[in-house]
Amino acid sequence: MSVIEHLPWPLLRQAVAARRGTGDALGRGAAVRSRGTEAKVARTATADRVADSICPFCAVGCGQKVYVKDEKVVQVEGDPASPISRGRLCPKGSASTQLVTSPSRVTTVKYRRPHGTEWEDLDLDVAMEMIADRVLDARRKGWQETDESGRHLRRTLGFASLGGATLDNEENYLMKKVYTALGAVQVENQARI
Amino acid sequence: MAEAHPVGFQWVMEAKRKGATIIHVDPRFTRTSAVADLHVPIRAGSDIAFLGGLVNHVLQGGHEFREYVVTYTNAATIVSEDFRDTEDLEGLFSGYDEERRAYDPSSWQYASGATTAASGQRDPEQAGGVQLQGGSSDSADQGSQGPGGGDSLSTGGVPERPERDETLQDPRCVFQVLKRHFSRYTPEMVEETCGIAPEQLAAVADALVRNSGRERTTALAYAVGWTHHTVGAQMIRTAAILQTLLGNIGRPGGGILALRGHASIQGSTDIPTLFNNLPGYLPMPYARDGLDLDSYIEQDTASTGFWGNSRAYLVSMLKSWWGDAATAENDFCFDRIPRLTGDHGTYQTVLDQIAGKVPGYFVVGQNPAVGSANARLQRLGLANSEWVVVRDLQMIETATFWKDGPEIETGELRTEDIGTEVFFMPSANHVEKDGTFTNTQRLLQWHHKAVEPPDDARSELWFYFHLGRILRERLAGSTDPNDRALLDLTWDYSTEGSHAEPSAEEVLREISGTGPDGSAVSGYTELKADGSTRSGCWIYSGAYADEVNQTARRKPGWEQDLTAAEWGWAWPANRRVLYNRASADPQGKPWSERKKLVWWDEDAGRWTGDDIPDFEATKRPDYVPPAGAKGPDALAGTDPFVMQADGKAWLFAPSGVADGPMPSHYEPTESPIGNPVYPKVTYSPTRQDFDVPGNRRNPARSRVYPFVFTTYRLTEHHTAGGMSRTLPYLSELQPEMFCEVSPELARMQGLDHMGWATLTSGRSAIEARVMVTERMRPLRVGGEVVHQIGLPWHWGPNGLSTGDAANEIVEIALDANTHIQDKVGTCDIRPGRRPRGPALVEHVASYRRRAGLPDDRDVASARGGTLVPGGAGAQADPDGTVARGGPGGPAKGADEESGGSGTAHPGSDGPTDDRGGDRSDHRTDHRGSTA
């Protein structure tokens, strides 16, 4: 084995690989694999587990593989098994790792009181109770038992809802179910927009 | 499609590699055009004229797929002699009520049993009033906007045994009516309306005709370029007519493919968080005297075809919701469904918010302050609410309107004055929860939770389950009968994990449904009307068949055929091509070997094939329904369109459509030209508009707002930006708001590539970087040159990549069927950045003054209070009467150019184009009547 093979110079490695047929004269494939490259291991290889998922952006529904290490998402890749996407993701789908690990994501409840000038922190449970208070109050304020002709309405126009189209079907189902049971009719979605 | 659905577009390229011709029709030359065989630039919003030209070509040339058309469509059906076409009435159909701006569709019915047909499955007493469903004249307030929703189109019905002429010669048969209607859409008319040369139209028409018939099929794909118009539903209907005439529906490689924009926007429609529907496209009930389950089923749903089983679908849903409390004796709790009285859509709600009528608002994974038409009015709605709950991943504009929204900068609102209480509730993202998305091809795909959501972040499933739980605890013991609906609700989902997350799989199982013994049903055909079965959404029934989460199936594509039936689960019944019985001829044989999909197997006595047949499995092709048959039994073995009451594709819609039984071209809500097709009716006569401060329509043919804008998406961003403008990679790829203009327009207006431009409409003004590109080209239309400006609409002030929202300048003007906005409008464009602060308000007002529109600067008094409504009838009445500018609103009849001169902003001098003449804009013209 020649000493040349142990020299790390890329051009030399490229030339030798091409000559021996183990690489490519244009500097692709094995010709450009250094020891440093060889030592690297993909995050997808060292993940603790992989979850099957679906891209949350457009409606094509590309398959995704979500790689998790130490209970953190470390990478999101296209799923080659998907007959729809065959492993591909567009720029948005490829940015899914940033979507789920974004440092600007807000993960605690924020509260702005009437006429307030700044956000305040609020306990999640307290927020839920406060929202429940307001739902019941608004429901009562907007309640309509009948219309002017006496026809049964039994509804409230006291609150409205506008949902996005990245909600799961199960979520939309619970929304429609509980809103309807409360008598709310102004229940809408991006699907209208 | 290459731009907005790039990974789906790989299949278009696969088709091209196999010899398909790809035609791209778009105002802009895009990434799709670049790889298409033919790009056809079109004036934004003129698609009905273009498609109408193709329909006319097919009909005049006898290019229809005759055997398919005669048997599978209503071409042979005789139409009522009372019907009058737009040809007879100069742009209007019979039944138009100018005061209500609505049609009474009773004259559009089939001739046989016309009184029955008029009702669209309602009883004769009810016939003739409410639109879409045949409606009732007893309720003018309903009729003024109709129950709304193209979604319920297929619930319309027909009388039994419609009179037919299968020679298609009778002058009143649908085929001849259609032929006369579209005869106006000549190549010359298309050129004058769309800016498409006759040679281009001929090239498209020839390609379509050549590629349709027994051996070949053509697919049409569209997105919001068709839906986002005041005539959006009719654009899609024109495509449906074209495809049906060519025999391209229900066959492999055919169809009209709605390219929906979001991961589960299809699911949000199927299990609708939409005001006018219940799950599975059952209409929400409208208030009517004595309405009960029986009369709802009788009047709101067809009795023949698969809607004939509506009672089974609805009762199963009611049982899913109210369990043992729902009994035959109490109508299965049907009276607990709140009643509609009008348009309760999102835009109406926002105007009601501004009027101080809606205290509370949940905004859930949505960003209306950027993403809804007229973004400023969206924010004024938020500012006039008592409380708003925003659930999202990032601090989006809808959550921060009170702190740093555009109206704070202009001084129209002051933070301290805004009384809105805002809760920002952090959401879980898609890898932090289990659940299904429904993609654009009706495919439900399960995504598995990979990690727990951080801190206070929770799924919507968690939020609504626990909110419901708390509300039920609060009301426990209540004696108010109106609380029973909540207290009796089945709400006992099991929870798991440290956050007590409800089980999404359990919810999916409830949606799919269970039988009398409590085990999972196999599909909707098992559902019963007697209360013995449950299913939360009948079209999703079977998603949990065999107690297996069918949506989580992920058998690799390489182990399956092209249909890939074991990847996910498509509604209904895992069918991949709807109405696929039409892929076989009337005798049940494939139209051709090359295009076979499902067929009748005589030996086995059933339908079979490469997809799950969308037909009763053992119904013979020669089956003839007995007289008086109901439900699916009423459809013949040759009726493939099983959701239709007559089993036929409707070339002519006798009911169900608010704005006419056939499509007709009307101009976008704002247009630089008149209507070349029907000169006396400029705009859709039924469109909903709202002539209120902040939503003024630019006058027709205005020289103040002379250019057309149309909004669009980019590959690198997602809707209103909450999931993309916050990500570094995507923000780097598309860093800034821009507008696309042609070199001609740039020269005319002095715009520099990479410089700034200000775009001004009657609503607001925005700034954008200028991209001068030949991708945009001026079109010669109606003897004039029309310049179009392309505007991506993803940006807003928050996030890593910021810019003005295109929706600031978009008017709220809606399709009467769908209540969806028009994305096309007019504006001025000038070099330079827009004015800041109060000068922006003055800038926009100065344009309005010059255009003869109300000044409206007093809208600044919306600050912390109630916006003064601007027009008679502009706000919803308490009973929900439709909101629209009535004839008596202010500033009507004010001709453009007659207002004060522009003084505020150097860029607001008079227009530079050389068009002259009187272009006054009379409101009567707006309203679609004769000028």
C-alpha cells in the first residue's frame, strides 16, 4: 500500500481513486470521502427511535420519519415507503426539523389583560378556568332561544371560532361536537378562506 | 402546482415522461409553466369564459363522448319551460330578485314533476324560496343568502323519472339548453375576455379533445385560482361540465383534482369546523317552523341515491354525540342542534365583531390578521372583542395586534384603549400528538406522536377535551334544559400520559363508528336509522374497521400496485377514484382495455377491478329501479353518480347552486374593464359584498386603481406564515415580500427591479420589493391593455422574514355559494415605500377621495370602541340577516374622479395611463343590474 493513500490531500485522493477505478475523476462519491467524513455518523443512525409521521404543510401528505434522541426530535426526513412522496420533501417539508425545534416557539401561556401593555405569564390550569368562565358568560350574552317569528334557534352568537387546516380530524371532531353542544354556530375554518 | 404542491407534481412529470401533454393556464409564468408543454396566460378571474370557450368548442364540434353523456349525465333530461337563460335575459337567469340579490330557482327545475323538483327534495309547500336546497318562501331572511356552501350541492334532488330525450334533440333538453348557453363563448369572446388568442384556445381545445374518449383521459387540476372568486363555485362547475362532456369523470387518469392547500384542509371540510355543515356534508339545519328530524330528512336531503340513507347517517352521528340520551322518542336529540338563520361565516362574524356583537373568539392554528381578506378589518374585529384565545406555535400577528399591529403604528388604535383580553395558548405540533390528516385525495394518514409537547404546549385535542370537561363540571346539576346538550354529550374519552392527553385513536374509532354490539363497523353501509349504530362522520365510517386503525397502515409503495390501497385509508370505503362505475360502459365493460378500472364480473355476479367499486357490489348493470324506489335502490345499474338523486352528472344544476344552473362569466369583484360577455351585468348578481368603512370597493374601470392584482403562494412559505416565516431556512430562501410586474408596467410606472413599490387599493396600501419579470405580461382584453401584478400573500410584520400582508388591500367580497373571498382586485402601483404612521391613513383616504369613495378616516374612531357601520344593511341584523351594502348606503353614485384631489402623498398624483373617457361607476352596475 502506497504512502499516497494515507495523504489527506483531496486532489491527490481524487486522482488516485480515478486511476484505480475506485472513485470518480470529477470528485464525486468515494473520491471525496475523507477520514473525517468516514468518522461522521448521521443523526438518523444514532436516534433512539423513529416515529412515522406526515408532513404538516400542504395537502399532498408526504410521508415523514421523525428521529428522536434523548426525547428530543433530532431530524425529520422524507419516508421512502410513501407511495405518494417516495421519500421526497419540498423545502417546507425539509424544514420540518426547524418547525418542531424552533427557538422562537412560545411554549408557555401568555396573558394580556384588558388595556394591558405587556404580556403576563399565567398558569395553564388557571387559564383554562378563566377561559371556561368566559365561554359560559359569552354563551349567555349571545343566547337566542327563538327568532322573531318564534322559531326555535337555541343557539349562541356570543362566541366564534376560526381553526386552521393543520388541525387533526380528531381535533376538528371534538371542536364541532363541543361547540355544537354549547349552541355555537359561528364555527369556521381555513377551509372557508 | 410545481410551486405550491411540489412533491405531488412529481406525478405530473411522470405522466409527461410517459407522453402526457401538460398545459398550464395561469396569469403568471411559474415553475409549473417552465416544465409544461404549453403555458396560456389568462386574465385573472376570467376562467369561466376560458372554460366556457372549451365547452363551446366541444358542443359545436360534436366532440362530446356521446355514449357516456347520454347515459351518465342529465344531458337528455327536459328542463322546465319556465326556464330563461342568460341569453334570454341579457346576463341573468330567470328567478332573479334584485332586492334580495338572490335567485328563486323554481324555474330551473326539470319539466317532469316540476313542482317536486323545485323543492330539491322538499315538499311542494316549501318549494321556491331558500336557495341551494330548493328552499322555502316562508323565510326571506334565509333566502337572501341561502344556506350557503357548495358543499351541500349534491343534496339537491329531482323528481322521480325525469322526462328524457336520449336523442338529445329536444330544444328543452339539457344538452340543447347547454349548447345555446355556451354558444356565446366563441374564440373571439374568449380573446376579448381572457386575453387568450384563438390559436391558443384552439391548441388547448384540440389537445383536450384528442386526449379524451374511450382510450384516453384528461385530468384537470386546480387550486384557489378557481375557488377564490365571487364566481368560484361556477368556475369549478364549468370544469365539471367540460370533463363530463368529455367522459373524464370516474375514470383512471381523469377527474377534476382540487389541490387543497393544507395538511388537513380536506379533513376540516369533511369533519367540518364550518358553520353550514355537520360531519359528512349533512347540512346544518336552518330555523323552520316545526322542524324535526323527519322534516329535515325529507326536505334537506334527497330521498333517492345514497343521500336517501341520510337518516342512518344523521341518527348514527346523533347517537355518537348524545349516546343513550338520544332515543327514537326524543328524535335522537335532533332539536339540540342549534339552528342557522343566515350566513354565519367567518367574514360575517368579523363584521359582527367590529359592531361589538361577538364577545369571544377562538383562533386555533390560524392567523386571520394576515391570512384573511382585508386584514385590517380582521384586526379591528379582534380589537372589538371582549376576549380572544389564540392557540399557536409562534407569536403570530393575530395574537399581537394590540401591541404592535399596523393600526398601532398608524395611530388608529392605541394599546391602552384596546379592551380585548388575549390568551395565548401554546400548541403541540404534529410530531407531538397522534392523529390523522386528510390529504387532497381524501386519504386519511395517521401521524404518530414522537415526543411529548414541551411546557404548557398541548394539542387541540387536549384543549377541547379539557375545556369541555371543565364546562361540564361547571354546569353539573344545572336544570336549564339548554345545558342538557352539553351535559348529555358523550365525553368520556380515556386519557394517557402525564398531561392527561385524550386518546386520539378512541376519537377516530368513534368517528368511524360502532354497531349494536359495540364493535367497530366496516363502513357506512352498515349504519342504521334506528339508533342501533353510531358513527361520528358517516363518510369516515370504516376508518377503524376490524378494530384496526386503517389510517395508520403504511405498507411500502414498492410492495403495492399503483393504487396502493394499503397505505392509509381513503374515504369513502377506501375508494381511490370516486364514481368509478363510470370507468365501465353501460353494460359494465371497461370503455377500453387501456383505461379499465372497475367492471362487472358476470360470473361472480359482482363489480370488481383495481379499485373498490363505487357502486353497490352486486347491482347488475341492467338493473332498472321499480317505481317508487327510495335510496340507492332508486338508481339504475347505469347510474354511476350515486350521490346524485338521479344518479347522473349534472351538466345543468336544477337546484343547489345559488348563482345559476349553468356558469356564466362575471367580472371579478374589482375589474379594470366591463363584462365583455354580458355587457349589462358586470359582476356576479348574487355575490355578497360589504360596503362598510374599510372595505370600499374600487370603482369599476377606475383610473385611480387601474391595475389588476392577484395573490398567490410560494414553495418556501406556508399560508399566513406562522409555520414558515418563523423558520430560518425558509426565511432565507424567500426573505421578503415582493410583487411581480411586467417590464411594460415597470416602464409605465417608473418601477425599478429590486426597488420598492407602494400598492394602494380602497382598503389600504402596502409596500413590496419590485420584481420586474417577463413572467408577467400585459394582456389585450376588450380593446384595452390590462396589466396584472402578482402578490404573494405570506408576509406579515412578525417572524424572521417580514413584510406587508397582501391581504391588507384585498376586499371582502364573497361567492354566494361558498362565502369565500375573491383574491383578485384592482390597485395603483407607484415607486417608493409606503407612508408611515398617520400618513398612511391619509394616503389611502386621498385615493378614496379621488375615486369618489367615502373618505372613511373617521374609522380611526374604531379605536377601542365600535366601528360605525357605513351602509344601510351593512351589519347583520340580530337575526342574522345577510350583511351587504344596500342601495341606500352612503356615497353611492359618487362617480370616480369627482372627489377631492390627492394631496397627501407624492405618489398619489393622477394616473399616468392614457385611457380616457367616462368610466363612472354606478352602484347599480355593481349590483349586477342593467346600467
